[in-house]
Amino acid sequence: MLKSRRLWCDPWHLMMIFTLVGVGCSETMPAPTRTRSQPVMPAAIGRVNVGSAMGAIISSTCSPSPNLAIKCPLYIDHQESFVRNGPEAAQEYSYTKDRGELVYLEKAAINPVRVRQGGQITLSATYTILSPRDQVNSLTIIREVKFSGKPALPASQIMLNKPNGTFGDRVTLTLPSPLLAGVYTVWTKILGEKAMDSQDHSFILE
């Protein structure tokens, strides 16, 4: 069953305006693409690395422009869903407690993949969180929107407390206008306390 949650939004969203830096347009737009990273286990990443990743997202900004006024909130209608309980998720991934914390982003998606100026897109994700503690886990879902590798919009940051299991998460992004037409990339990142996973997808702004 889906349930709505309130999204966190930076106070500076209300005071600052943003635009894209050093980007151009192309008459021939590449098709939307996706890449993903492998799930990262504690042996490869620790609490310090996860914290650094969060800090880089939160502190990133774009150059001001008088033409693009960003209204808060950009991200609305946050909803969550249940997929698997803890034992079912552990069986799915052959998880044992000696592996430590496991964070796995099974799927991230954008709908639609083509959108007009001022339109809306739905950003969805299905993820698994497993830890040996058998208690509620703190995690953060971050979504970054980039153009030509540079931040295009403020990032969405949702902080959750979840038991072991697999869950769905989605949010609606209302695009400010005007933005440069072209291919935009959305990085979806699931950050636990000691592990993280991410996927990269794109959409075309017409």
C-alpha cells in the first residue's frame, strides 16, 4: 500500500535562483540511457565515505540567473510501497549477517522519458536494505538532476527509517521553466550508514 510522506527541502531553495552553466544544445538528441553501479559492501565503503557523498550533494549549487525562478518544493507527492519483508529479502540475496550492511538499488526509472518545458516526471526506485542488527535502519535517498555533467536543479534528499526488507519509493519532479532543451541525467542514490548503491538514468527535455 502506498503512503504519502512529507519531503525535506533546503531553505535556500526559497531564496536562490539557478541556471545551467557552460552547456549547449544539439539538434540531434541521444536516446535516453541508463547505467548502474554494483552494490557496495562495507569492505569497500565506510561511514566516512558515505558522509562525504552526502556532503557533496547538499553543498552543490548552480550559478544564479534572473530568468529561472525555482519554486519550492520542486519535488512533491512522495510515496512509498512495500515489496518484501526482511527474511524474504535476505533469501533473495543469500544474505548472512557476517556480510554487514547491504544496500542494493534494484531498479530506478523515469516516466516519461520525454517531457516538455514546465512538465512533470515521476522518479521511482526499488531498493533493499539489510543489516545484521535486525532493527530499524537509517537511510537517505538522494536524487540529483544534471545537464552535461553539472548540477541543473537542487537535489532531492529524503531521510527514512526502514526495517530490513525491500521497498519502493517515488516522487514527482516539476521542472522549472525555462530550461535548456536536451538530455538530463538523474542520479538516484541510496545511502545507508555503511553502504550505498546508485543508478543513472536520463530524460529528454523538448
